[in-house]
Amino acid sequence: MLTTDTIAPPSAASVTTLASGLANPWSLAFMPDGRMLVTEKPGRLRIVTAGGSISAPLAGLPQVDAAGQGGLLEVAVALDFASSRRIFLSYAERGTGAESNRNGLAVGTATLSADDSTLLDWRVIHRQLPKVAGTSAHYGGRLVLAPGNVIFITHGDRSLVSERGKAQALDQGHGKIFRLDTTGTPLAVNPFDWIRSAQRGLWSYGHRNVQGAALHPVTGALWAHEHGPLGGDELNRIVGGGNYGWPLVSYGCEYGSVPGNCTPVGGASIGRSFVTPTTYWVPTSMAPSGMAIHSGNGYSQWQGNFFIGALAGRALWRLRMNGNIVTERIVMLTELGHRIRDVREGPDGALYLLTDSSNGRLLRVVPQP
């Protein structure tokens, strides 16, 4: 399970800054012409060209609850964008009326106008329920589009100790991954349909805070990573019906633990009723965010490698794989000192990264010969 960690020298990759001045950018998605849609957490969506030109904020976005870890999160481009011009956004949404003190994840879709300036016909297709008061953390929020008009949506456990146990409750939206039609409708067959109390469209549960997810370019399998508490960050292959253990099992420690004296989370032992992580990070959390599984396009030496951004570790992790087994973990770009929020493979095979700061950057990364 634990593998060799290697520190890559700065000469291992060439890094170019394409754009800067982005306000805490969270996600990017490529359009067919090579331009990128980029979200800024305060609630703005921009278009960035391959040359680094940044558009004015697009109009027509929903109001977001931009506090703490909340705000405008993921942007995803429909697989048929060339004809439909549909995009999807996830964001933190505040409740209304009696629930105005509560918030939660919401996902919506809209059509990008012909002049690329406005989102048209905005509509919400999914909400994490119930909304929660007293926290602006652990929204999850990653979106993965799959063939057959499928969308996977990750939900966080909402962080509070009083709430996180609901990641094991099938009638609660905490700590789950949902699999829906792109209209928001549950698909005909899901693993928990036989349980009357389970929320419709539920795909897997027992997650803490999934902020990276991607389909494998060869197998089509869904992979995701999630934040642990103090240590215990995980990478998992997501299977329908799987229970990933949180908060009953974890390789991390409770907050407040002192070095050398870990207060374990939950207390249950790792067992066959829980899906065991493919790899995990102990004793220190690197705080994973964003993930790309490289197709090998243009750079065969990266084919099948997983690339994961690190917030606390301020690095890019490269995981070499043998099938579903991690054989080596390589820490890259530590010399930059940037919190890496998102990681994508571009149409040219390069990696495109977003750095998380008030002066966020869009970086292009390629391996050195």
C-alpha cells in the first residue's frame, strides 16, 4: 500500500505561466477550440485563451455563497459541447427562507451564448440535501462527465463532527458520490435503488471530501481522491455500491492529536466491508485537489500516470501505476511553492494547473526531454 516517494528535480519538467491575476481559481475545462473556461471562487467564470488572454467575467451565473471553502467551484464542458454549447457548474449555495442560515452544494447547467459572453437558460439540476448550518467547508464539488449522458457529482461530509457520521447514512447527502443523467435525473439502475430510504442516484458513500475525480482514459473506471483529517488522504477506484469507510475508518488522526500520539478516527478496523484505498498519505496530509490521468497523448512517458495537485504540500504528485497498483509516487514542482488547486490534461498532452491564491496562475507543464 505504501510506496516509494521520490522528489523530482526542477529539471524534470518545464513550466510556463500562461496567465495570472485570477482570484482563487478552482477549476478549468477545455473547449473544443483549445480555449479554457476557468472558475474563480468568488463567483466569476472567465475564458482564457491558449495565449493567456483573460476575458471579462461571463454574465448569467448563479449567486454563490463565497465564504470559507465555498464559492464557485467546478466547471465541466458537455461531451457534445460543439453542438450543444452546454456547460455545468458546481457551487456553494445558501438556502432561502427558514434555511437562509444553511448552505450546501448545488449543480446547474446552462448554454454558452454564441458570442461567449453569457450563460443562457440557467437551471439547477442537483442539490446536496440536507443543507447544513454552521460550516462553510467540505462541499466536494467535482464533476465528471461520462459517455451516455452521465454525470458524477462528489459531495463532502460538511466537516462538522456532528455531521460527518451522515456519510454512512444513505438518506443523507453527506460524503457521497452521485451518478445521474445530465438532466439531474437518476439513471435507471443504481446500486442502492432497492433501499427505499436511500437518496436516488447514490453511487458510493463513506467519503470525507472528494476534490479530485477523473475517468481512466483506457478502462473508463472512475477514480477519486479525498482529504483525510491529520494524514490519511486517499486515492480510490470508485465502484458502484462501495463504502469507503469515513468516518468509521481512516488512516488519519483526529484534529488536536499531537505528534507521536494519534487519536484514531472512528475506531473501527479496516475490513472487507470497506473499500481499501489504492494508496494513502501518512503521517502528513498533502491536501489533494484536482486530478488528471494522462492518456499518453504527446508524452508517452506519462501514459497512465496519475497527476494530483497538493494544497498543503504545495506540489504536483505524479503516481506511476501498474494496472490498479501504485508503484512509485513522485513529488514535482515543489520549487514553485504554489498550492495546486486543479490539474487537467490539455488537447496537446501538456498538463495545465491552477494555483490557489488571490493572484492565481494558469501553468502549462511538460516533461523535459
